Amino acid sequence: MLAIERRNEILGKLQVERRVVVSELSQFYGVSEETIRRDLEKLVNDGFAIKSYGGAVINENANIDLPFNIRKNRNVVGKQRIAELVRKMVGDGESIMLDASSTAVYIAKALKEKKNLTVITNSIEIVIELLDMPEWTVLSTGGVSREGSFALVGPQTDKMLRSYHVDKAFISCKGFDLDAGVTDSDELHANNKKTMLESAREQILAIDASKFDQIAFTAVGSLADLTTVVTDEEPEQKWIQAFETAGITCVYPQV
């Protein structure tokens, strides 16, 4: 196994277990403890982990932008719940925009039973996922490729997005706060998400419950910029009240 593959697996374990131990990883991978310490040092230097006695713990900072393959495998059940709710919101023949979030990949998978959709996205992963949908129109935005995110970003991406008007835009984010609004860890991603919202008749935020009451580095928009929030759990009452005041429809699984 290559060192980068091992580090990605360790990062995946951190996401699930929140803490890893050097001695246990050494035995699991069949390498020396010194090798594991170097792996953890790299994860710490990249901002993904924090050193602890005998190992490391996950860095919970909302501004940490995890590799796409790690994010895609986090809270899979929650993302599938969100995708199923979104599936019921999209009709045959509609035009939509999907951002480059891992949640949007699950949405794209769930929508594949729909007919004649037009999908505009800056996600390379989604374009690949939809290659087997010949009856759909799938448009890639172009832009600069961003390492580790499978995304196309930047001014060229915004220019393309502004040239279309769609029925619905679906975005995700790193943080959602009553005062700070919708926030993300990366300015280029945030700008592209903002443009998607501006180019759609309906503006839909699709996020799991962990994003509520979090604030990331840069603003995407406020509650006033949204028409709908789709999430995997019923939000706290303060959020329900805020959505009612703002005229936002909140969609979540009904028990």
C-alpha cells in the first residue's frame, strides 16, 4: 500500500472513530510505529488531525476542507435521506444546478429515474456519474480544477453559470448559522454556490444536521437567499421558527 493510500484510510478512520492510536494502526497496517507517526504528522500538518497522547484526534474545525473521497463517505445514511427527499422535489423535464459537494453526488444518483432533466454542475464526479443518462442534458461549467475536490471553480465557472436560468439550484455548505447564514471554507467554491442561487427560480440548501450552528470561513448567502432547506433530521425549534419567519420551506424525514 502506498503511503498516501494509507494516510487516506487513516483519515477515513478518524472521521468515523474520531480518534486513532499509533500502536493499533501499526499492527493493522503491518508497518512500524514510526511510519504511522509520520503519517499522522502529515495529517496534522495538513490540518485534518490534532496530536493526542499515543495517537491523534479529528480536527473539528468547519474550515477544514477534507478530500472529496473522504467527505463522500461521511454520513452516507444522512446524505441518502436528503437525496431521497430531493428526488420527490424534482419533476421530469426540469433544469437544475448541482454544486460540487458530496451531498450533490448522492442527489444525482437519486435523480437517475427522472426523465429529460437538464443538469448544470461544476462537479467532475457528477458529470462522470451521469454519463449513462443519454436522455438527459448534462452541462459541465468549465473552470479551474481544484485538487482533491473533483470540482471546477473560478471566474470562468461563474460566467457559465450566469448564462443559464434554471428551475432549481441545489447547494450544500460547511456551516449554517442563524446570524452568519450559509458559509463555506473556500472562497471560490462559495462564489460558485452563490452564483448558482442567483441563477435559479428556487434556491435549495441540502445539508445534514451537523452543519447547523456552524460557521465556516466565507459567506455564501443569508436565509433570505433560500426558498427551501432539506436536511436529514428535524431541526431544533429555533430553526423551525426562523424558517417560518423567513418564509423558507424545511423538508426533513417524517418519523
